[in-house]
Amino acid sequence: AIEVVVDDMLVAGLNFIDEAFKLNEKVNNLQQKLSSTMANIDKELKLWSSCIVDLHLMGQTDENILMESKVFHD
């Protein structure tokens, strides 16, 4: 009877370890997905910030042109 209990405990222990490995693999996959998502977000943010800088520079240029034309007309 004790052998059966020990066998059951061993099987339960092995199943537990197996599940732990499976969960660990899932966590690793999620971490990789998260990491690549973060990298994509980072790329998007850099793209947006460079667009904003470009727009800002264009705006300044337009402002300068307006100021110059005002001076010219006055």
C-alpha cells in the first residue's frame, strides 16, 4: 500500500514538474512577444517623433516666410 502511495506521489510530482516546464515555456514565449511588441512601439515612437520634429521645422519655416512677407509688405 505504501508503494502505491509513493508511486502516486512520484507521478503527481512528475506531472507537476511537467506542468511547470510547460508554463515556463509559455512565459518565455509571452516575454519574446512582449519584447518584440515593445521594439515595434519604440520604432513607431521614433518615427512619430521625427515626423513631429519635421512638422515643427516646417511650421517654423512657414512662420519665417510669413514674417518676411509681412516685413516686405509693410
